[in-house]
Amino acid sequence: MELSARNNLKARIKNIKTNDINAEVLLDVGGQEMCSTLTADSAKRLGLKVGDQVNALVKASSVMIGR
């Protein structure tokens, strides 16, 4: 399957916080942290666990840069 997202980052799951509705997944992307929020059902369906190697696919029309 091809995707339109151009940013495909290899990451490792550092932490997962879930409630009845959402899951917040903290990722280590080459020493930098990134956080992803998805539905709890999706996290369960994917079988996500701390330590898993995953791909973080990023598609954004707006990227903020700070200095």
C-alpha cells in the first residue's frame, strides 16, 4: 500500500497511556520524543507495547518551527 504521507520516521514506543477512549503513545525518534494520540481501540488492534519498533507517518499541512 502506498501512502501520501512523505515523512516516515522509524521510532520505538517509550510509553503508552490509555483511557476508555484514547491512547497517548510516546515515541523515541532518533533520540527525540514525539507523541501520537489515537483511539484506544486502534492501539489495541495494533497490539502496541512499550519497546515496539514502529513507523511514525506524519502528514501535515502546517509545521511550526521555533527557535
